[in-house]
Amino acid sequence: MSALPQNPWGRVEEDGTVYVIEEGTERKVGQYPDGTAEEALAYFVRKFSDLEGQVSLLEQRVKNGAPASDIAKSAKHLSAQLSDANAVGDLAALRSRLDALGGTVSELTEQQREAQQEEIARALAEREAIVVEAERLAAQPPASIQWKQTTASIDELFTKWKAHQQDGPRLPKAEANALWKRFRGARSTLERERRAFFAELDASHKTARDAKTKILERAEALAPRGADGVAEYRRLLDEWKAAGRAGRKYDDALWNQFKAAGDVLFQAKGEVDAAETVEYSANYEAKAALLEEATPILQITDRRAAREKLADIQRRWDEIGRVPRENFKATEDRLRAIEQHVRKLDDDHWQKSNPERQARSQGMHSQLTEAIEKLEAERAAAEARGDKRAVKEAEEALEARRVWLGALGS
């Protein structure tokens, strides 16, 4: 009969019954009847190794900062397994290691609780920032909102909110609900304002579209008038500009039609202008020569002579007739300058010969002459008595009145 296998923490009997030794006392842990004694003992030693492995794994999880609640749950489960473990090994040491984890788990629980509170505080601040930005967007005056940009911004904030909700820590329900209520309110305000804005814009576009359609019809109706319709078309163009935007979808098409109606008129006008240029070019040359003849009038100061020469020029000017359109303004401006010169000669003559003005001038002349004589007498008296101050005042007054007298033409 061979000797039974030995182990410091247990033994096995010939029938395969295995015992573990704890604090000098044996406890039956089980039986392995279908194998050898070595196999029976080894089986229960392996069960101890499994338990030891679980304790080691739990210790490693503690070092790695696993959630304290999970650690505590696993430790409780292991503690129940170790209380009457059917295994052979140093169970007391294994229980001591597990008990040692209790203090560590408590510290870890506190650390993780503090870390969780900090994480929640950060998450609340981040979500608050999202809400504040959404409220800022919603607080803008509706008339000044850039809707394309603002809509993109609020959509981006909503995406950020969902990602934060999915990836961030679980927030206290009351605070999370309050933040969501504010965010939802800001989004609802923007959506309401956006709908109102675009409804108003659509109505404005429709009004402009209807107005431009009617203007277009009137412009197209001008076609039979040819060049004579250009002035009316220009008035329609002013109405077109004042009608406002009809929306990109319609504006370009309506404008192209309106412009085409104008092109018909301007083409006809161009043909008329070209014909006039040919027909009236000789008139332009005649008026240009007449202007050269009239230019010396600008040097004449005798109003009667200037008036006679101008009258002759004007008569011949009218007899010549029209000039090409592109030359009209330049020739007329030169004649107007000569006419203004003659008119000024007449005005100057009237000012000088105006009886009322002459009477006023003569009355003022007499008053100034008398004042000068009086001041000269006062100056002489002051000089006689040696009053330098009075002499100076009299001379200053005399100088002023002589200037006034000179202005009257004396």
C-alpha cells in the first residue's frame, strides 16, 4: 500500500475523502471517489487556487480603480464562498487578504464618490453652457437673426446635448430636467420665430412677385411704341426696384423677361439714335461754328451790344434745328453760358439804375458826409486840448465811415 499524499493545509483518506486544516482543526471538504488520492487532493487544491485567483483579480481591480460598488459586490460574494470553502489551502490568509480589501474599498468608495460629484458638477456646467448659448440665440431680435447660421448653431447645440447626455455621467433628475426644459424652451422660441419670419418672408415675396408680374406685363406692352416707350420703361424700372425681392426662384426669371422687354425698346432707340446721328450731324457742325462766332460775346461789357449779338445768334440757332442726341447737352451748355453772361450784364445795369436803390444810396451818402465832418471837428478839438485818446477814437471812427462812403461809390 502506497503512502497517501501530503499537504500542509489538508489531507486525503484512502476512500478519497479530503479534509482541510484550519487553525489546527480538520474540516471535511468533500470526496473524490473515482480517482486516486493524489487526484482527490489535487482537485480541492485547484478549487483553492481558483478562489485565490479570484481574490488576486479583485485586488488588481481595486488597484485599477474599478467601481467601488462592483468591488464591494464581488468581495461580498467571495466572502460567502470563503466562509465554508470546500477547498484545500491557506483559507485564513485568503480571508485576511479579502478582509484587507474592505478598508481599501471604503477609501475607494469615498474617492469615487468625490470624483463622481466633481464629474457631475463639470457635466452640469457644460450642459448649462449649452443652455445659455441656446438662450442667447433665442433672445436675439427676430428681425436681426441670420436664420441659416442660427439654425445651424442650434442644431449643433442639440447634437452636442445628445452626445453629452449619452457619453456624460448621469445627472440628478431634477437638475437635468430643469436644464432640458430651458433648452427645449429656447429651441421652441427659435422655431416659432423662424416659422413666423419665413411665413412673413413668403408673403412679402408673393406681394413682390405679383407686383413684378404686372410691371412685366406693362413693359412687354410697350414693344409696339419702340423708342418712344423707353421713358415709360425707365419709370417701370424704378417701380421694379421699389417692388422688393420676389424670392430667388422667381426673381431671376422675372428679371430676365423684364430685361428682354427693355432690350426691344433700347434696340429701337439705338436705331433711332443712329439715324438721327446721320441726319443731324450737319446741324451739329453748323451750331459748333455758330458757337465759335458767339464766344466773343463773353468779353463784351456793353449790355445793349451783347444783347443784340445774342439775339442774332439765338435766331440762327433755332433755324439750324436739332443736333445728334450725344451732342445736344454740350452745345446747349455752351450757349447757356453766353446767355447767362448777357443776363448778368442786364442785372448789373438794373442794380445800378434802380431809383429806389439810388435814393437809399444818396441818403446814406449825406449821412456819412455829415458824420465825417462832425468827426473831423471833434478830432481837431481833441488835438487842440491834447487829448490823445479822444484823437485816436475820432480817427478810428473816421476811417470806418470813409470805408462805408467808398462802398457807396464816392
